[in-house]
Amino acid sequence: MLRTAAEVMLTTPIRHPLSATVGEVRDFFRDDHVVERDDISGCQALDAAAAPLGRLAGRTVPAGTSVAEVSRAMTEAGRRRAAVTSADGRLLGLLCLKASRAGFCSDQDVRARALGE
């Protein structure tokens, strides 16, 4: 059965306010399960706004995209994260490719990791 990005996405991705600073986002990225650090790596001012530094191109997928297609594209691009968006561009969730590349993390996986399991 063909599965879609919406069916396997994390449904409660961590969001940051538009007011988040580079310093706050760097602190967040200390978790090795979070990626896309490159956006802020060149910014030295820790009190600078982080939002203008982020990029969406190549990092979002429509909710109806097939999991096989997304997995292939992410692997080819060397990415492990992609935001799942609605037709109007609203964030719906997050796809997180497992380090093993054998599927995507689930909400249950994230909860278990948070609990230290």
C-alpha cells in the first residue's frame, strides 16, 4: 500500500517563535537528533533573529507525497528532515529519516527518546 508523508510524519514538531535568536536556536541544535544547523553556522551574533536565516527550498514536501519518493529525495540530498506542508503552505508535521535510513521516526519514537528509553 502506498503511504504518504502525512501518514508517517511527526505530528508535533518543535516550533520556535519568529522572535527566536540565533543563540536560542544554537542551544536547541545541541541535540544530535536535530539537523539543519548550516543555516545559522555562519552567524556570529547570538542575539540576531534566526528566522531570516532559514531556508525552505528543498526542505518541504506536500502532505500527499509518497513516502518512497520523499525517502529517495532526502537520501539523494543527504537530508534527514523535511517539513510536511498543506496546499496553502501551512506546517503540518515533520518527516525525520532514521539514522539507519530504515524508515521514519514516529511520534512514539520521539516520546520514548524523551523519556530516556
